[in-house]
Amino acid sequence: MLEGVNVAVGVTGSIAAVKTVELVHELRRQGASVRAVTTDSARGIVHPWAIGFATGEPVVTEITGQVEHVSLCGREGWADVFLIAPATANTVGKVAAAVDDTPVTTCATTAIGAGVPVVVAPAMHEPMYDHPGVLSSIERVEEWGVSFVSPRIEEGKAKIAGEEAICTAVARAAGDRPLGGTRVVVTAGATGEAIDPIRVLTNRSSGRTGREVARACHVHGAEVVLVHGPVGPRPFGRDDGSGEAPYADVRRVESAEEMTETTVDACEGATALVSAAAIGDYTVDTRPEKIRSGGELVLELEPTPKLVDTVREEYPELPIVGFKAETEGGDEAMVAAARELGERVGLAFVVANDAGVMGETETRAILVDGQETTTVTGSKGELAAAVADALAGELD
């Protein structure tokens, strides 16, 4: 997600600075090169040696005659993005007022003046975060184009956002944003058809591909609505630790009918739909009480309407990206099935894959656009990036 991106990290005197080392490691795992700048207060919480070990580069602890702020964040500087994580209330206020009395605030003023993207991840006690002056400072610098990664409000504290949320914000700030100005709806996960109050009819989808597509579209600049089924791993957890997905407006659904109705509603005014969810093909009449075990049971299944057909009927001109999973026949069968679906519904393109990748982190898929095919092998994040790139090309 951050391959080839140079990130300068400003570390200030919040206790959340103890998380900086792992944040730097995550930025580098995502492909970024990282250099760090600290305030004097930060050095009392995390030693520059630790940060230097994490970045693999010397840490800037003071501005000298070498004009480190310019070489890092100037117009011809090293950094593609300046990230302040954690940012105290004091630092946020200074950035808003262009007060340059620490290496971090001096780099921030330089970056903003030079047009280098700035991302801020605040961390402080909740009453400080709620102070009108702090909120006014945040609003002011946002007007200058600075991006804020919302903190997690827990235990009376505005805790620094999770690593994935911060990395996603940095990737969005650093990218070209070819989907800027668009609103993309993405469906993800399985659906569940209630058999009785306890049992459900579902499938093996984890929703990982759909969530990665939503993230990739966000990084590419889109406003994203994520319609996610509750079966399997949730999108509400590791992303930022707050119980939500920071890259999207999440709408929770359960059944195929709920998924379809919510998606149709979300598509009003949307630029495109990416239908990545594994929506159940069948539903069943729900029994009001638990079915007793031990005896034979026959369930009468009824087919569910196809979501892409319903959306196409409602929005004849909406660009739609479909997904088609197969279990046999190899690439030839997958491509043929994808082409049939694309032609029948009038899809922008179709992502064909073997159903065996459900729940896995790695995947192999074929993007089918008319007679053109592109094979993508790697992580589901890499597939998602390819889908977002292809969607941007379709909308261009």
C-alpha cells in the first residue's frame, strides 16, 4: 500500500509515543521508507535510539545549520508525506498558529507551505480533545488540506488511532487519488438466512476481499460506503480498534434481502458499485422457535434475487463491478462465466476467482473486461488495488 513512499514521522510528547516504534515498523512493512523527527518532550517518553532502530535512519532531535526541516519537508525535500503521530493538543495548536519552536512544528510549517501532504494522528485526554481551541485548530488546519486520523475515545482518553487506520490515511494522502470526487459503494462478506432463532444458512466468505477493495477505493480518493454482512470476520476490529472501519461508512446487514435493499439505497447518487459480497443464493422460511435436534429435517429453499440484477434495474447507467466465483473448470470456465455475467447485466468488468480462496489472505483472480483479461496473483490487498485501478480507468 505504501511501496516507494517516503514518510517523515513527527513524534511529540504524548504517552502514545510508546507506540511509535511499532507504527514505524508497520509503515515499513507496507513498503514505506521512514525517517523520524522528535520533540524534546517525546525524547522523555521514547528514546531516539529506539526510533532510529525502527526507521534504520538517524533521528532528527533538533534543527541545526543543516536545515533538517527543509531537507525533509521542503519543496525539494525527501518526504512525500509528513505524519505527526502522536500529536498532542499543544502541537495541534502550534501547527494551526504556525508556531515553530520544536523540530516537529517546524517541519509541519515547512511541509504545509511546500505543499507536502500532512497527516495528523492526535492523542490526548478526552477533555483536552474536546477543548474548543483544539477543535478550532483541527478545523483550521483541515481547511489547509491537512488530514486527521480520528482518535479512539476510550476510558476518558482520545487514544491514538490504530496502525492500519494511520497507514491507510498516509497512503491516501500520498497517492494520486484517481477516484477523487467519486462515491463508491462496496459490498462485502457473506449473508445469513435465519433458519430459526439460532441457526443460519450461510457460506464461507470472510469478507476480506470486499474490505480490501473498500480500503483501496478510499486510498484512491473515493468516498466509500461499505455494506457488510455480519457472518464471518467483521470489518469492525483490527482496522482501528474502535469497532468501525475508518476508511468507509459501514452499513451492517444480515440477510440477502437486507444486503440488496441497503445496497440499492446506498447506490442513490453513487458513482459506482463494486459487488464483492458472497450473497446467499437461497433463503428459507424462518421458524419462530428453535428446531429441536435429533430428528430428520427438510428445508425448502427459495432462490434469492440477484443483487446486481436488482441494482441494474434500479440504476440502468450505474457502472457496476461484479465478482464471479467458480469451483471447477479452471481459468477457461471462470472467464467464460464472468463474460456471461458481464454481458447479461452490463457490468463494467468482472473479477473471476476460484472459490477456494475464501477466507485466505492470498488470492489469484482474473479481471475480465470484455475480451480483455488481466491475471492478478498475490495478497487480497494487491487484488483490491488492481480493482480500484481498473475502476478508475473505467470512470476516467
